[in-house]
Amino acid sequence: MLSRLSLFFIAVFFQLPLFILHGLGELLGLVAYQFDRRFKERIDANLKHAFISSDENNLKKLTQLSVREIGKCLTEAPAIWFNSPQKNFRWVKQCYGWQHVETALKKKKGIIFLTPHLGCFEITAQYYAHFHPITVLFKRPKLNWLANIVLSGRRHSQVHLAEANLHGVKQLMQALKKGEAIGVLPDQVPNEGQGVWAQFFNTPAYTMTLVSKLAESSNATVLIGFGHRLTRGRGYDVYIEPLGQDHSPQGINDRLEMLIRKYPTQYLWNYQRFKKPNK
């Protein structure tokens, strides 16, 4: 009963216009940074690891902008989960690089979409699913009530969910064999034994080997998908571009780092990217 009530109130609240949700998100991010010690320490430590700016004033500005964007991420994600697919599609104002998708589909070997914790990473799969089916790898939240909300919200007529376990990997392989697309968060820390240590912003980060293995076994095209968050709640621009020839964990980290440096304020700097993997 509580789960159903939670879903109802969340669904109603997140029908607010995007510019209001983003405004509330900015406020949420600033408050969290001010009063949540762990949240603040994690962001500060990750930005120092990245060494994007050596100027103290620039770093402060970057931090403040990043905190606001993180807050937007927290309020926009449930809205996207509970929106109709048509509304999510309308929130995307432009898509750059769709020709790479069309080229990949002609090969009929499948597509591996890498969507890092950058910008709005929920919108990219939703946008692609407007045209074609996609199977997305996800980690089930530890809290059951949150897992129910996430699973309910991410279901879409052409979005299929594959849990991060052996059965989920088989689902990904089956989708690629059918020439369909799969989606993976490449900067998500895998469990111990499912990755290797590779440099990310000059710091060792435990990085998944799954993408390399799937690309090698399927000969699928590997693309990066990024949902750039526009200002004043105007929506999103989706960017799609090839990963390149190097599908190794280090090659993926290097390519992601280049993209993050281009849009540093929209990276999820509170994510524990450099933590030790779970056993």
C-alpha cells in the first residue's frame, strides 16, 4: 500500500514543468552541498582528482555549477520515469550524430551504447526507444521501495531492463545477436572480478571489462550517447558519436575523460567512481 501511495505522489509531483523541476533541483543540490558532509567531501575529492582547473576561483565556480546540475539530475530522473514516452521524446530538442546509428543498424551486428554519468543519462535510452528497442543494463537499488519505483518508472514499450548479473548479460548478448541495441553505464563500478584497474583522470578506477568482451564477441558498433542538459529547463540535446577503435577499459576511460572535460559541470561528481569494488 505504501509503495503504491509513494508511486502516486511521485508521479503527480513530477508532472511539474521541467523548468520548475530543474529550479528545485538546483536548490536541492546547493542545500545538500551545504549541509551533507559526505556529499560535499565526495564532490570536492573527485574534482581534485580530475584536476580540471588549477585556479582556486575557477574551481569554486565549477563546483557550484556542478552541484546545481547534480540537483537537476535528482529531480529530472523520476520525471522521465513517469512521463509518457511521447513527452520524453518532445523534451529532446536536437539529436546530433544519428547517422552513426543508421550506419550501425545496416551492419545488423547490434549497437552498444555507452552512456556515462554525464548530463541526463536517463533521456538517451528513452529517445532511442522512440525508434528502436534497446536493452539497458542496470544495478538494482538495495532498498526495495526504491527498486520498485525505479523498475516501474524505467519500463517502456521498447526499453527492456537487464539486471547486472549473469542472466542480464545473457539478455544483452541475445539483443546484440538480434541486431538490437544495448545500453551500459561504462563508468559504473562493477563487482570484484568483473573489471580491471585503469586510469581515469590520472587516478586508478575499477573499470568494467564487459563492454570490451561484448564488442569483441559480437562485432557490434560501440557508440557514446550523451544527453546534454539545456539551461532554463528547455530540455535536452542528444549527442551520439563513435567510441573509436580502442574498446579496452583504458581506451573507454580515456574517451569518457575527453567528453567529461568538454562538459565538466554536467558530470555526476558525487558518484563514487574511485571506490573499491564490492565482492
